[in-house]
Amino acid sequence: MEKSNKSKSDDTKKGKKAPRVWELGGSANKEVLDYSTPTTNGTPEAALSEDINLIRGTGPGGQLQDLDCSSSDDEGAAQNSTKPSATKGTLGGVFGMLKGLVGSKSLSHEDMESVLDKMCDHLIAKNMAADIAVQLCESVANKLEGKVMGTFSTVTSTVKQALQESLVQILQPQRRVDMLRDIMDAQCRQRSYVITFCGVNGVGKSTNLAKISFWLLENGFSVLIAACDTYHARAVEQLCAHTRCLSAQHPPEKHAGRTMVQLFEKGYGKDAAGIAMEAIACARNQGFDVVLVDTAGRMQGNAPLMTALAKLITVNTPDLVLFVGEALVGNEAMDQLVKFNRALADHSMAQTPRLIDGIVLTKFDTIDDKVGAAISMTYITSKRIVFVGTGQTYCDLRSLNAKAVVAALMKA
């Protein structure tokens, strides 16, 4: 006790506090908890540039990566094809429902009926619209009917193939959307490629516009961002901050003195259609490859704002109109998209209304494996999901493929 008290008094005299020793053997670590922006290594702009370097990763040459489609169910089913009594992690989701289809006789629709009903309920639980779930189950039934399924692996591979073929048809609708090729075509015609972003309030239009800007810059295209949200406070300042970040990553000195990204803004309270028109003219004069038009978020029932958006689209005739929706709200996003399209048609001044061409689905990382809403949106509107937002950084942008969707639907 005397030794301990002496040690404690010595520490007190030196002005230091001894690390606390815990009863179970742990000890307090002297971690540095100050994560503020460093000021000794340079200006905040330099530190910001270093941070952006850490998030680079859209793929080789700026190629957009597919959504991760890894699934433990796939590996487990392959390894345990002769053990249908495996754990839930191995035979979860749709796989667990297919155990009863293994046998020596050819399958009839009656044999599969109970399994198909369970599969349909499983797909609906993944936020898929009921009629689409029924269609997918019917496609599986048509693939299996009349076949003899001797092993469990044969059943699972057949079901996966049937689902994937049906989903490819749904996720790749009539209109082709290949932005990079279309931008290069516009370059050959010496004009800027114009993309307009629209959607309801708070879904992340400006943030995902910045992500797409980053992707375009990584592919060597120059970008002019048009701040046409003249309605909401701080909208222009948000785009200004994004432009500074993107400029720090792609400064003119890296591109032979060419300005790669710039913001075009005229403040608040002005006509958005007029600002977009001026921005497109500015891009043509200064040689920008792409114009990204940010618009104010609006509910589909707001007639004045929907009229203003329809006017902007009619007057400026953009090459691509993208609807930005949240994956988080499930089938509500599908309802928003349908009503948004209808409102654009109702308030359009053109004889042939210009509607939405594609979908950007944000916050996709928050829904885990409930990907049914994405399928429903494409199925109902015949509009392709061009981009999927999967995080907070500029490189968190992915493309959605049928393989990734099948992997998510198969999970328990």
C-alpha cells in the first residue's frame, strides 16, 4: 500500500495521471481522438484533395463497377448439393423452398404449386410488386415443368437461370442508355451532352449529380454544373462545395490548363429554364463536354413547380432526363415515379410531352437484400436504372445487373 501510494503521489507531482488498470486485465489506451482537419501539412484545400484521393475507385479508366453480387447461399448450395438438411445459411431463402422438388419423376405444375406460392411470398417480402413476383414464379415453373430433377444442385441452377433470364428482360427495357457512347457522339457533332436531374425533395439529387460528375471526370469528360434549383435555400452553396471538391481532384494543371469542372449559377429566385438555357450556351462556347442540370426537389402534386420543370425540359430539350429516387422507401419510390411521369405529361407545353428517360436509385446500401422495389420501378415504367448510389463518397456509384439482383433475391 505504501509503495502504491508513493507511486500515485509521484505521478501527481509530475502532473501525470497513471493509466487505469481494470480488474479483468484490460488497460486504457492512449489513443489520439482528434480527427479534425490537419493544418500543419497545408491548407484545408490540400487536405481535402488528399481525402478525395482516398475515395478514388470507380474502376480502371473510370469504368463503372457492377453492384457486388456475392452471396454465401450460392457457395453453400454448391458445396452441399447432396446434403439438403444443411443449415439455414446454406439453404436459406429460395433454395430452402426447393428441397422438395428433388425426385425421380418429371415435375408437373401441381407438384410445384406449393413451392411457387412460397417463392412468390418470399419475393413480395423483398419489396417486389405482387404481379411481378407472380410473373417471375411462372417463368421458373415453365423452366422446371416436365423435367426430372435428380440432384438439389440441378434444381438450384435451373431456378437461378430462369430468374436471371426473366430479370434481364425486366431490367433492360426498350431504350438503351449508354452515356459514355452518347457523349462521344455529341462530341463528334461539336455539341454538349445535356442531362437533367429531377425528383422529389431530399432524395439526394445534388449528391448523386456530384457522383456522376466524378465518374465523368474520371473518364476524361469536362463537366459544367448548372445550378437551376433557385427555390431552396443553400442549394447553390451545396453545388459550389461539390464543385470545389471535384476541382481539387481534377485541377486545370493536370489537363493542360483546361478547366474540367465548373459551376454555372445565377443565384436564387430566377427562372430555372432560362438559367439552364444560358448554361447550355456557355458550355457550347467554352467547349464543355457535358452539362448537368440540377433542379429543385418537388412533390409530384405541386402544380406550379411541376409546370416549371416541364417548361425547363421542353425549352432546353436535354439528351437525358433522370429521375432520382430513394431505394429506402421501397414501393413508394415506384408510386412517386409513376405520378411524376404523369405530372410531367399533364403540365408539359409540348404536343408530345417529354418524360423521364432513366432512373438513379439512391441509398441502395440501406436496403440490404430488399431489391424488389428496383425491379418494380423498371417493370412498371419501362425505364432503366442507370445508376445505383451505394454510399457517401463520390466513387459510391454502381450499375445494377441481373446477377446481383438474383443473388439478393436468393438470400433468406
